[in-house]
Amino acid sequence: MNLIVGLERADDAGVYKITDDLAMIQTLDFFTPIVDDPYMFGQIAAANALSDVYAMGGTPKTAMNIVCFPLKQMDISVLRQIIQGGIDKLKEAEVVLVGGHSVEDNEMKYGMAVTGFIHPDKILTKKNIKVGDQVILTKPLGTGIINTAIKGGLASDEIIEYVTQLMAALNRDAAEVMQRYPVHACTDITGFGLIGHLAEMVIDTSCGIKLTANRIPIIPEALDFASMGLVPGGAFKNREFRKPLSEFFPSIDRTVEDILFDPQTSGGLLICVDKENADQLLQDLKQKGMDRAANIGEVVSKPAEKIVVM
């Protein structure tokens, strides 16, 4: 059968083998606006949709728009700006927009279906972690909490600009760097938060993951807002769902826990690579501009199927 990655496991995208040397990656993602600027919303939605292909180790090639728009409540110029943002992000990624579909809806939603390609032997999934692997994260956490603060009118212009650019940043450079190394597994951090996506990596394996809290990159303002209680509802759902698989040392502050469950939008890649190559991979990421990239933990044999934060 030519289906390599399908519904049987929770992975970032589906993969279908076309020939012995070529496989097709397919993914789809869309959501409601998370920033006020329509153009930047389009950029973020596009970067987020493309990310799943990068996380599989592939190269995105084509995309199709998915649009839900409240025609009676919003001026059509808003939609034009959103789509232009998406198109410009695709151009940056050297991906071709080939079509799409729109429906009238009471709530604005935008995203893309993306098709990419990869060699069948080079596919990266979440399920191949090895004991001793180092866990590298390429973007800082906290965008969900910051977006909650933005909606509440509490975020400064500076932090709004920083977070917007962070979410709009492609994971392309990170993917290109990791392809030069013997990476065992990869995913991108999105709606399930760091702990949720790590849980998907350890479930049904003989491995666990230990994280060192003070090495995890976090947007400083996210800690401040979390301490004020500005935590999105999705973080509480993530905590409830993955609580049985997570263990926090007593020294870990509750605000840090909140951020590790915080649902991210267009977050960074989470890369598991052998210890011998981790330092050089991390150095290469930083040289490519990912200055907050960090080695945040290690894959261990015990406790199996657990994420321990110390």
C-alpha cells in the first residue's frame, strides 16, 4: 500500500508514496483571526499551514486557500488584505497558490491546504525518538497567552509587533538546517502546546522525555501575563487532557506550567536528534537567525511515556 502516514497515527500531515523516489505530503489548517491586522493574519495563517510540511522534513510546493467570510458584516477589502498576506508568505516560501474555496459564514476563518514532496526514505514523523536524543525547540513559547493579552487590550505595541512577526516567521530555515543532520523525529508546536505535542511523541513508545525548565525559551511578557491569569481556555483543556502523562517538580512555578500547556499558533519545530549532533545543529539554527532556539531536554528510558519537567 502506498499510504505511508495516514489516519492510523496522529502526525502533522499525510504522506502518500508516488514512486520509489517521491512521496506527496498533504496537510490542511485554518482558524479565526488572532491579530487585528488582516494582512498579518493572512501571513500567519499561511506560515502555520506550511509548517506541517516542514515538520515532516518535506518541501511545500502548492497551496489552496480556505476562506469563510461574513460578507454582510465585513467589507470585502478586509478579505483582500488577508489573502494578499497569504499570497506574499507563499511567495517567500516559493510555493504556488493554485486555487481555493470560499463560503459565506458568520465568523471569519482563513487557512490553506498545502501539498509538498519528500523522498520516502527521509520522512520525519513524531514516533521515532531514541533514548539519548536531545530535544531542540526553535521558537520561544507564549504566543497563546500574549494573544489573550492583546484581546484584552493589555499588550504593548512592541510586544504585539514581536509576537506577530514570530508567528509569521516560516519554519523553512529550521527545516533546511535539520535536514543536514540525523534527526530521528520532529513536529511543530501548535494548538496542543509543548507538553501536548511531546505527549504525542512518547505515547506507545518505551521512552519518556525530561525537560529542563530553565532552558525552555519563553517570551518574557508571557510569564507576566500568565501570572495575571491571562491564560487561554485551550491551555486548561491541554492540561486536563495531558495531565496523566506529565510530571512537574515542586520547584516549577505554576506560570511556567501554564506556558508549557499554552496553545501556540505557528510555533517552532521540536527536533529530536542524537547527542553527538545536537550542539552543532543548535549552532546552525542560531546562525540562521533563530537566536532563541534551545536544547530543552532529553529522551530517556524511564519513566516511559511520561514528560518530566524539572
